[in-house]
Amino acid sequence: MPLVTMKDILPAARRAGHAIGAFNIANFETAGAVITAACSTDRRCPWRKT
């Protein structure tokens, strides 16, 4: 996945009505918890287990 700046992604997110999350994570477990929490609220999450 390429790195992009907020300048690149914010306009597209605003047009689509999406939010951009910013999370301060310290380890792999915390990253997994953030993804799990996000996917529990959105059916379109690409990592959601059905």
C-alpha cells in the first residue's frame, strides 16, 4: 500500500462523505483492536469476517 498525504485523501473522502480515522497505536495488538472495532461497525470493511 503506497503512502499518501492527507492532502491527497481528504478531498476524496469529503466528496464521498467518508471519515478518515487517525489512531495512535503502539503495538500489533492495538492495531488489531482498532481494525476489529472499526469493522464491527461497518459491513463494507475489507477485513470483516462473515
